[in-house]
Amino acid sequence: MKDVFSALAALRRPRLLIRAARIGALEYRRAVHLRRHLGCDALPGSGAAVVQLMEIEAEIEERRRTAAAGYSAARHIDVLIALMGEARLMQATRPVAAVR
């Protein structure tokens, strides 16, 4: 899981996209948003969902960088919202290290 958190921390996206996604993440609903992006009935765990969402987001980011005609800022933000929401869930459910 540490690798996933490192990969998330290393993401660099335009400030406007991140700001919009942070606002949207406040209203994140896993059952609705995740199902829409992954297209599955049984939702995966947060770790697996983050990995899948990162792959989807990387493809969208490539379209943005190359100014491809199929790029949608709204879809990019929506995927970032789901990615942020799942990362928060994953962080909230990870075990806390024992205090000595």
C-alpha cells in the first residue's frame, strides 16, 4: 500500500483540475462513482480500486497532454474525484502502527 500512496503523492496535475476534484471529493459516493468508472457490479477493495483508477487517469492525462480530440476535462475531474475518494477510504482503513 505504501507504493500506492507514494504514486499518488507523485502525481502532478494542473492546479485547477486538482482544486475542482477536491471540491467534488467532498460529495464522493463510492457505490455510484466507482461503479460508473470501473463498470462492475461487485466493487473491489479501495487498494485495487485506486490502482485501476490510476490506470484510467493516466490514459486520460495522456490525452490531455497530447491535446487529443477525445479529451474531456469533466471526465478527468470525475476520475480524480473517485481517485481521491478511494485514497481517503484506503487511508482511513489502513492499520495504525502500534505506539511504543
